[in-house]
Amino acid sequence: MQTYILMTKLSPDFLSQMKDREKLGRNWLEQVKGKCPEVKFIAHYAILGQFDFLDIYEAPNEEVAAKVSMISQANGAFHAESLPAIPYKRFLKLADEI
């Protein structure tokens, strides 16, 4: 399984619904689990800065990762971006090959 980082920025409409954030987040997670049962979530963070949330998850391929991003956008994300992540030791091995 490949590791991905999902960076999510909520739309302004959803920022005004902070009191419902837990319910909305749970609904999003249920949709991901229903449509992408092979996805395994590792961590979920609310963050300060350009994005509102950061999720680390594993998926079998980029098509499933794209579905996770699309489900996020369908549930109020203004921007959702899944980025592949390479373990640091593997990155160092790749650098040695150059």
C-alpha cells in the first residue's frame, strides 16, 4: 500500500458550521470507508495555515487516493489534494541511486 497525505481546505460556507464539524467529519469518514474500504487512515489533524486538515492514509493506488480527494470535495472542501509520501529511508536509497 502507498502512503498519501490529504491536505484539505474547507469552503467558506463550511467554516461557518464549526459546531457541526464532528458530525460532518464523521459523515465524510463513513463515505470514504463505504466507497474506498481498502483505505487505512493513520492520522488526522486539524492544522493552522493554508489548509484546515491533514490526513495521512494508505491506499492501494492513485485512483483510490483520487476518490478520497473527490469525496472530500463533494463534502464541502474548497480544495483537497492527495500527495504521495515516500518513507524517509526509501528516499535516501533513491538519492543514493542518483
